[in-house]
Amino acid sequence: MTKWEYMTAPLLVHATKQILDNFGEDGWELVQVVPGPNPEQLVAYFKREKNA
């Protein structure tokens, strides 16, 4: 059975692609993006397979 680990991270609207690319390089898969505490910020939810 696959086990997952999860993470949330803030996304700044002006640097979204760069931030997502960095997490992708580390093996994180984007699951969802939701509005953050202010209009300039979003919150990203990520997952990746947990190492045994």
C-alpha cells in the first residue's frame, strides 16, 4: 500500500510558477490551491510518496 506525506505552503501570486517548480523538483505533487489570508497569497497543498 502506498503511503503519502503531505505539506502546505504559501504561494505568492507574483512567483507562483517558480515556487511550484521548486517543490516539483523535490518530488512534491500539487494537489490543490486555495485562497490565502490576503489577496496576494494562496495556499498550496502537496503530497509525495513516503520513503520506507
